[in-house]
Amino acid sequence: MDKVLAEYEIQLLLQLNKMDEAMSQINEALANDPNNTGLLLRSGYLKEQAGDLDGALVDYKKICGSRSEFLSRQLLYWCTFVGTSY
């Protein structure tokens, strides 16, 4: 599936509150693009909401370790808070 189309599908699933399906699509997309910060952020959020705080933290730390322009000032502050240097 096209990368852009997959991200739109994931966003639609999230808007429809189909979290299990969204997580399945996120995992599939991450298998093809493991450093995609947008996907990692969604994955971390869904894991956090499901109570998997350790799994969420792993995803969030991967984001903090990236050199992506996606990182906002607020997220950079959070990365410092969780002990990951940028």
C-alpha cells in the first residue's frame, strides 16, 4: 500500500475510534518505515491509552532519538524529561 494512503487510512480509523484496527495498520506501516515519527507517536499514544506504558515509552524514546524536523519544541522538552538526549 502507498505510504501516504496508509497514513490516511490510519487517521480515518483513529477518527472512527477503531483503535485495534488502527494499531494493526500502524504496526504494518512501521514494519516498512520503522523510524516514521508520526507513526511512532500514534503507536505510543495508543499503547499509552491501552495501559502499555512501557511500550509507549519505547516508541516515544525512538521519536526522541530521531533527527526529524517533526520534533517540536514541546516534544524536545518532553524528550529531555524522559532522559533521552536529542
